[in-house]
Amino acid sequence: MASKKITVTRETKTGLNVGFNVPGQGSTPRSKLIPQVEAGKHVGYHTRTHPNGTKFVASNPDGSKKNNLG
């Protein structure tokens, strides 16, 4: 059975994903999701840090664009 995926619900004008729909949690801000992902609570996702220091959530690469965030 495929796990439900995290979806983006809100982004800034520059394209930074800041709101997410997390299965079992509902609407979740980026500031709350990042520590959960870093703690390994969401299989298939990781965090990245932009050169300007902004952390963001990304889906793990698997060759499919269909399941990417954003």
C-alpha cells in the first residue's frame, strides 16, 4: 500500500513552500514540518538548506516528477 504524500498548500511569491497538508495532521506550517522531517517522522522526505540559509522540505529523489513537492 502506497503511503499518503505530503502536499503543498501555500507558497510565497518567490515559490518557497510554507504550508503543507500532512496526512494525519492536516494543515502544517513549514516551521513545524522541518523538525518532524529531520527527526525521520516522514519517510520519503528530507530537508535542504538554500545558500541563503533557508531550510525547506523536499521529497527524496526517485526519478519521478509526479510525486515532487511544489
